[in-house]
Amino acid sequence: MKIIITSVCLSFMLLCSAISSKAATYYVIDGVEFKLTPATLNLAQYNWVLGTVAATAGQVSASGIYTNTINLSSPLVAETKTLSLSVLETLSGCLSLPVENTIIVLPKTLTALVTSANNFCSGQPISALLTMTTDAVTGLPGGISIITSWTKDGAPFTLPADKIVTAAGVYVAKTSYVLPGGALVNPTQLLASASQATVTIVGGIALPGVPALSIL
Amino acid sequence: MKLIISILAIVLMSVVFPFVPVFSQPANAIYATAQGSGGGPNGLAAGSYDVENLSNANYSGTSDNSYALLTASSTVLTYSAWVHLTFPNLITSSNGSPVTIYIRTTETASALLGGSLVLQGYNNTSGTGNSATTSALPYKTYFLADGTIFLAVTISSDFQSVRATLTSPIALGTNTMRIYYAFYGPSATNTSNPYPFNLTDCGIPNVTTKESSGLTLGNFSIKDPGNAIDTDPTFATKSSFITNGVSLLTGHVKQIFFFNGLSNSADAIRLVISKSGGLLAVNLLNGISMQAYNGSALVGNAQIAFNILDVSLLVPMGTSGTPVAIYFAPKDASNNSVLFDRVEVDLNIGVLGVAADNNALNIHDIRRLPSAPAAGNVTVCNNIGSITLSALSSQEGLLSSSGLAYRWYSSLIGGNSLFTGNNYNATGLTTPGSVSYYVNVAKTGCALESERKLVNVTVVQAPITPATALNP
């Protein structure tokens, strides 16, 4: 009886471990190369399959690292792809159960920032309307959003509701993705996805001297 | 131990196959249709003779159990009684193509109290005039499952009738003999087997004979030979090899079983035997050999029972009265299957020597079946956990129209079939190691299955896909 129970448990554990290999979601950026590195390298064979297309020899290193650059069909439409991996420990041996990783390809954001006026003369109050625009990205899976963060002279800054700034400085609007909590984030990829725009508001510009007049 | 024996016994006894009507004679047999009788003294003998119910010596259907009764009694010298059985037409026969006549009775020569039985052929209907045979013909005794007997005589010239003459003992004795009918097989396989080929039969022997030979001291024979072919599914009945004595250098007791003509290619024999007495099973099995024949010609190599018995059956074989099955596939020196119409089971008393024991060997059943199908061992990954096992019988082509049934099991003996079909999808193979399956084959319509073929499935631990990490 004990043997039977042990065998059943062992089978269940093996089955579970086979099925529960960590399937992950990775966020990559349109047109930016990325690599996926297996935790165990240098096995006999790695079978990477993107969707239904097996990786080419050039996409898989001898040690098993997968390298690819995915270009979106439409630059502003995110795409979700499946990248599965299975391995052979020895040639002609058993193939592991494929683990399907999700690859979400995010468009690069494109941010523009314009101001109603850049330069203000000395004694003139500064009042500039900052208008920031970002290309609309579609196809984002649930839980992903785009935020804009502002800095003024390198320090965090909150743009007033009327979007009018009254002080001189370097204003930077930066848009980036916010990923679902717990999702795997790669800083480099995220960095590549971000875009920013800068405007400089200059105030206190000295008034030009009034030239002396003389009657000749 | 007891468990194994019990399982074996249950398994063997629970093989579900019905009693099959025994074929007394070929379906297309041609019977003698006219009868005559007579008798009288031999020389100056005093006595009497009688032939009762002469008209009963005529075949009247499959349930015909009526007979004419010959009685020959003497007080001085010998008296004879005879019946004369006439066929509808002259039967063409020659040295090159002889014909064998079979007369159904219940008595053997050894049952006669002295005296004799003489069989003689005639080329006319009356038994007068020239006989087709110039002297008494040697006859052979065939035993049937129902206890009756065929006396067979082979005639090598044209004939139309045959006469059976029973002679009394010399003085103060009476011999009796039943005569049911006489026939011959127009499609006989050969002169000693009247039964024609039957592609789809279930391999039940029709008749059996027994022989003994060699220098022996004691009683060596076979008791109840017909019981070995009575298809009793419980194996309660048996023929018993009487080995009461010792051999002097050599000695054999043999039982021969006759089937429906030649076998199909790749047929095998299933022999169910048990031992009695104190002989070691190993010794007994080493004294049993099996040999196939085509007519009187040896075909294929003989096999010693010990060499072909599955080793797991040695223990139950060691218990008296426990039937075990031995499978014998007649093959030649090149390991090719041979065609055969009979099989001889030979108990070599010379091997047993002084250890010979009374009723040493029992034969409970014997059948001709397809050989075990071919099926290869396979390997499966534990993460797949299932694989299709395939089996193929060498007789697939032969029996494609009537069909073969493949059955899969998880044990060599007994158990319920897991699946019927030549492709079995084995599942649950998730634990690394080895799993054994067994497959056999049976002709459609025949309950008895071939030997089981072992199929080993090696379950291999599959690797686990490693986790991955995203790099820039």
C-alpha cells in the first residue's frame, strides 16, 4: 500500500513539475533585440518556437540562448506572441514538455512637447502653456498603461491642471509603460520603449538698452 | 506459493470457451450404406455367433449412437461373427494413392479376451469372390473424445466393401464388438488423417492415438486417451501416461493428436499438462518432447517441454494435478514455421529411469492455435505517458477475411483483457522504469487464444524545461 501511494505521489510530483515549469511573460520593444537565457545551459538541444515557427540556427546559441528582434506589423499596435521552449538532455532522448512563454511586443512611444512661448523678458511674468502629445498605442493587454512623468530642471515636477508654467526652466515630459505588478521587467527594454520631449523656458531676458538718441 | 498456484488454476480453468461439439468424422465423409452379416465355426469348433441390430451399422446422422453388436462364443476352438459394410460405389485406390476406411466401434484389440478382429476389403458389394486385400489388414486405433474408437485400415487397391470379422477366444469364451458405421474421407489429408484442411477451425484435435516402445519392465501405456481432446474447459479430465515400472535403457510412451489437415503457417500447439506422483517437475519436463508431423513425415524440430515452458510455471508445475500450459511452435532448423497435421507428445521413460512414477504425466487439453503475434518493445517518455503498442500475427494475411482478435493483458497468465485490437494505447506511463504488457491473438469465433507475447515498455524520465530569463 505504501509503495502504491508513494508511486502515485511520485508520479503526481513528476507530472506537476513537468507542467509547472515557470511560464513567464516578457515585455519586449518593437525592433529592439532581446535574449532569453535558459536556467540550464548546454543541453543537447533547445527547441525554441515563436508561434509556430521554429527558431533558426542563428537565433539559438550553442549553449541554448535565444536571440531575436521582433518588429511589429503596425508600429503603434502591440502584439502578443507565444515563445515555447522544450529541451533534449541527450540526442534521441526524451523531449521535455514545452513551456510556453508569452512575449508582449510593445510599440515605442513617441512624445512631443510644445510651449506657447519660450522666452520671457526681464520683468515680464512667465506664463507658458505646455502641450504634450503621445501617439496612441493600441492592442495593449489588460493591466498595461502609459504614464507621463514630468521633471523641471531634473527634479520631479507636477504640471498644473491648466498646464501653464510660470517659471523658467528645462521641462521634460517622459512617457513610459506601466506593467502589471509582478510582471518581469527588463529595465533596458523599458528604457528603449520610453520617449521624452524637452522644452526650455527662459525668463528674465534682459531688455535691450534703449539707444541714445541724438539729433544731428 | 499457494496464491500463484491458485491464480494459475483459476486462470486456466476460467478460460472461457464452450464445449465444442466433437467431430466424429469429416463433414464430407462418405459412409457405407449397406450391411450384411454372418458367422460360423472355424474348423471343427463348437459355439455360436450373433449379429444384433445389423441395420444399425449405418450412419444416420451426427447423433447416431446406434450400433450392431457382434458376438462370437465358443466352447471348442473358435467361432466368428462378421458384418460386411458396403459403400455406394467402387472406391478407386492404389499403392500410389491408397484410401483409408474408418470403422467406429468401442472396443480395442486389447479389450478382446483373446481371439481377434480381422478387417478386410473387397472389390464387390457382397464380400464373396475376390477380396481386395489378400490377407488381414493391419489396423490402427484412433480414440475419440466421446470414448468411441475408430479402427482404420488402409487399402491399396480398388474396393467397395469392408468386412469386420470378430473371432472368439479359443474355447469357453465370448467376444463382443459394437459396429456403428464405416466411412472414408474423400478430402483426407493423408492415409492416416481423414480430416481435411480447415483454415478457420479452432484447432480442436479430432482423434488421438497412443503408442509405446522400447525395452521396459512394467506397465507403460496411456489411460483415457480421448479425455485429452474432450475440450473440457475445467481441465478436470485428462489422459494419463501410465509409467508403472522402469525402462531398460530406453522406452517411450506417446500420444499423437490429429487435427483438421495441415496447419496454417505459423500455427502453434498449446498443451495443457500436469504431473502426478513424486517426480520432480524438472525431471518430468525434461522427459517430455513434442514433435510435429505431416502424415508420417517428421516436420520441424522436436522440443523438450522444459525448454519451452515459461520459467514462471515451473513452480505450479511442481504441484501434482495443477495444469500448466506449454506452447510449442513447430519450426525447422532455419526457424521457419512448418506445416503439420498432427503432434506427438513423447514421454521418454529412459530419461525418467528408475524414477518413473505411476501416472507421471497427464494431458488435459491440446489445441492448434496461431502462434503468438509479433510485437516489439518500445520506449516512452514519462512526460508523454502513453504510447501505442502494435501487434501483428503472421496469419494476418491468411485470415484477413475471417479475422483475428488481438487481446492485450498486463500479466503473462490470467487477468482481464485490457483491450481488444492490434493497436493498444497504453497510458499512465508516467513513472520511469519498465512496464510489461502481453498480447495474444485468436481466430475470430474461437475463444482460445495464442500464447501471450511480452511487450516491454521502458518509461524514460524526460527532462524538465528550464526556466528562462530575459536579457536586454
